[in-house]
Amino acid sequence: DTAVSQTPKYLVTQMGNDKSIKCEQNLGHDTMYWYKQDSKKFLKIMFSYNNKELIINETVPNRFSPKSPDKAHLNLHINSLELGDSAVYFCASRGGTSNTQYFGPGTRLTVL
Amino acid sequence: QKEVEQDPGPLSVPEGAIVSLNCTYSNSAFQYFMWYRQYSRKGPELLMYTYSSGNKEDGRFTAQVDKSSKYISLFIRDSQPSDSATYLCAMSQISNSGYALNFGKGTSLLVTP
């Protein structure tokens, strides 16, 4: 079974559209994250939720809104997509006091 | 200056060579240090995890942390073509930061048969 899964794997859309990416983890972890990997492969934290509560909110345009319906799921909704939003978005989860984070396979977003 | 610096390479070595990958950092509050391996079009996969200073060995991989120099290393012995990937160092502070990982830019490694 996949520990951290994301859907969709690929997302191609037009500028101005609204889209969502979903993430689910079956590890029983309390904390989940969204990271963005740009075209230069640099991974940067966007958001983190601990047990459905937002605990990290980096300097990200407010067009990006995370939502956690329960501690196993963390979704990312993006409004009014822009060309610069094209990137790979990774979900990750962490459990207990360890800082080992497990990443999903990524969602490759292309905005045309 | 970025908090975590990593030479992007690419680094090309022959099969069987010892590979040394390094990162430096500026934030002395970092306590947790990790190495991830990322194959093309895949998610980062955790390789090694170290808390504070010291060495850790797992099979062909050895991770070293020198907090006094703010320098971490990953050594790969007897490198294999299957080790060809991008290696990302990552580090974080204690829990009040939410344990968010600060990544280096990754080093691209190619092991040639």
C-alpha cells in the first residue's frame, strides 16, 4: 500500500482556472505538509497541518488554500492559476517526535 | 545567503567509486539532518536521518554531521548505477517550527558502469 498518495499525478490547465490537489496518508501520522519544487528542483515548504490545525503558513499567495478534512488528508486548492504556479507539488507526512518526513509521488502542475 | 547550501553538480563517477556529497548551513538552530534521494519524476525518498552531531551508517551509506562547522556529508561506498539520482540534504529546527524541512538544491549524481 502506498504510504502517501496524491491525485492527480499530472495536471495541465489554463491560466485563470481553479484546481485542487489531494493528498492522503495511511501512516497514522498527525502532521502533513505541502512543498513546492520549482523548475530548478528546489523544494520549499508551503504549509503544514497538525491534526487538522494549520501550523505553518509560509509566504505563499493567498490564491493557495490548504484544507485538512481529517488528519489523514490534506488538500491544496489553487485559485486563478498563473504561469508561475507551474511546478511539482509534494505532500509529506510526519509522525510522533521524529522528524522523518515521507513524501508522496508529487503532482506535476503545468499552467498554460 | 540561503540557509542551506549544496553544490548542484552534476557529479559523475565510475561504478564502485566512493561518493562524497556535502551541505553547509547557516542556521545554528538546526538539530535534525536528513538525506533524501530523488529519482527523476519521483518523490524524495528518505535515506538517512541524524539528530544533532555524529555519524550514522546504513549499509553502503554513511551520514556525518559536524555542527561546529555547520557541515553535513553523505558518503556512498561501492557506488552503483542505480545510485544515479539527485541527493537532497534537508534539515530542521525543533518542534516550534513545525519541523518544516529546509532543503539544499540537490546534487545530481551519475554513476557510470
